Amino acid sequence: MSEMAKQGDYAFGLMYSYAHRFWNINGDSVSLTEITDEDDVHLMASVWDPETMTVLPDTGLSAEIYQGDSLVTQEGCVESP
């Protein structure tokens, strides 16, 4: 995990790893995400209630990655540990 922060009632964690395939499991939906030639890193984020330590599903979290002032990528993501 690279960073953790709190904002209002929520805590956030940002994690990264080398690019690898992984499974997305959302309710009844299961899908495999494969590695592509453009993938350099696997970026994951989690949101939880710090009082109960309960991970919050389907938060609608998104991430924007910048290099200097230039937007490199923008993704919507929902990940739980």
C-alpha cells in the first residue's frame, strides 16, 4: 500500500503492483482482466469506514494520473481487498 488518507467519514487506501491479470467480482458478475501491451502497473484503491473497518462496495471511485500538468489516464475503479 502506498498511501492512506481520511476525508470526512471515509478512509482510502491506494495500492499498486506490477501489471498482472486479475478477476473482477461484482455481485453476480465475474470477469477476467488480461494484461495488454500498454499496461505498466496494476493500480487498486479501497474505501472503508474507519470506525467499523468495513470496506465499502461500489463507491464509484475514480482516479486521474498526471505527469506534470498532462493527464496520462483516467479510470473509474471499484476495488475491495
